[in-house]
Amino acid sequence: MTDRLTLAHALEQGGIARDAAESIATEIFDAIHDNVATKADLQQLEQRMLLRMTEIDAKIDRTVTRLGSLMVILLGVLFAALHYWPPHP
């Protein structure tokens, strides 16, 4: 339904008196008016979600880089320790 008049007309065709149909239509529109997302609301939400996804991707990339660096350092320390480990007799 696009407006109150259309809804009121549909209610009236359903057998509800004109005054009651208009009253019901007004109450329905008032109840949902501020609780319905518009296309603009959804576009804003999409943009915010895309921004957050970009931030999350960057954090994941930094974390993977840090873990890779840590592995290289730990392997270097391990090989250095093995190099200085005394040989078996």
C-alpha cells in the first residue's frame, strides 16, 4: 500500500465502514512510519558494512604478516640453537 487512502479504500472494500477503515489505516501508517527502512537507509548500511569489511581485511592482512614474521624469527632462533648445540659423541 502506498498511502493511507489506498489502504483505507482496501479496508473499505473488505467490508469495514469508511470511518473505521480510515482510522485503521491511519493507525497502521503511524505505527510503521518510523520503523521501516528506506532504500537510502539500506545504502548507508551497505556503505558502512563495506568500510568495516575493508578495515577487517586490513587487520587480517597485518595479523598474517605478523604471524609469518614471527615464524621466520622463531625458525631462525631454532636453527641458530641447533647450530651451537654440541654434537653427539
